[in-house]
Amino acid sequence: MFEGLNKKKKFASITVPAKPSEKHMPIKGAGRCPGCSHPIELAPMKLCRFCGYHFPLGAYERIEMIVDVDSFVEMDGELSSLNPIAFPNYDEKLAYAREQSGLNEAIVTGSARIGGFPLIIGVMDTTFMMGSMGSVVGEKIWRAAEAAIEKQCPLFLCTASGGARMQEGMLSLMQMSKTSAAVAMIHEAGLLYITLLTHPTTGGVSASFVSLADIILAEPRALIAFTGPRVIEQTIGQHLPDNFQQAEFLLEHGMIDQVVERVHLRSTLQTILKIHGMKRND
């Protein structure tokens, strides 16, 4: 189904780029900020200099921003999708996604430390086929859960996804059950599971492992939904609230636990790990 399945797990240190990749960086002056309509001008952490709008981050950019320096060790980076149902042009789309994103798949997983606290981390990246969840994404989340259980440490997943990957048909939808089962293993082992929902987190991803976390965080104004508001409006023939399905709306209605600005994420995670009795491994 995908390359590398029967290979022994590989754990290798990686060097995270010192600066954000230019392919992920909005060009100053090229377009306007979705939050305030000013010409795009970025502050550190890819925030709008005028309104603080959170622009997308690549997986390695976010990992660098969150974890302790030189603590991240990537897992299962060699896994890559094949074309299990011979979907037309899927092979070409995968090749293009690998070239454009510099990734083998839509999620990067590994072990790391945050403030000295060890954990397993997984970060999705929309530059790879809009962060869609296929067989490899599901397998890497399963293996991340296994690694957390083996190391007896928390699991932290950061999501950004358009949902299940249609080019893998039913196999992609099966990952909803597979990732949910992985979370059940984490819960059975009595381990802490945290998710961070970023813009957008939709479809089968939002309806599976994302919503089963012990603590659900989200970035400001992130779209979090199974079906987008435009489809819902067309279906029910009613106007929806302006912030419908945004992180703040979900917080107000008890669907998530906290909206966290990017600049406060690392300290928030450290606080969560500390109050849950995690032990540092400096």
C-alpha cells in the first residue's frame, strides 16, 4: 500500500532549517492579509504585522518554533504513499506534492522535548496535498501513538488538513477508524494526548483523532469543521453567524478547550505538561 511498511523503524536526527522556507513564506506586498486586508507584511512566527493574523506554517517551521533546540528526532520519514486503487493521475500528484513541499507525506512525526518535557509530536502540513489524510498519514499517527506508549510520554498532534484523501477512496476513510483506535490505545495506557487545531482542520481529520484529545487547543480564527459553512448554508438555506466554525465560536460552545496565540503556544504546552505531572528530561 505504501513504501517502507515492512522496513524496520528508522530514527534519525534532522536539521531543522534556521529560517522558514521561502516556499512557505507569503511575499511582502503580494496580496492582502485575510484578517485586515492590509498588504501582507509579516512579523516573526508568520503573523500579520498589523492584526496578528496567523499565516500557515510548514511542519518543520512549526516544530522548530515549539520544541527545544536540537531535541527533535524524526520517525518514519521514509514512508510514502503509493496508488492503491489506481486513481488517475495520483502518482503524478504525489510526485508534484513531494517536489513542492519537500516532504514525503502530509505529516511529520518524531520525538522531542518542550521545556525539557519529553513527548511524541506530529505536525501536519497543508503544502502536501492540502494536508489530506491517506494511508500513510494514518499509519504515521498509529506509530506515533505506539512510540508514546513505548516511551510512556504524552502525544501532541498539530493538525492542518482538508480532510480524507479522495485519491485513496475507502482506504483513506478507514484512517478515521485507525487513528481513533490509536487514540484509544493512548487513553488505555493512561497517557496525555493534546491536539492543536490550525487553519483549516476539516473533514475526516476533524471527525476522528482530532476531537478525541484530552486537551484541544486551537489557533485564533482557525476554521474547524467537518463540512464548510458555504455547503451548510446551501443545504439548509439559512445564513450562518459570521464566525461560524471558527476557533472562537467553538470555544464559546464548548467544543474546544482554549484558543492559543502562536506566541504563547510553547509556554502553554509547558504549563499543561507541568500541571499534569510530567517529568523533565533535560
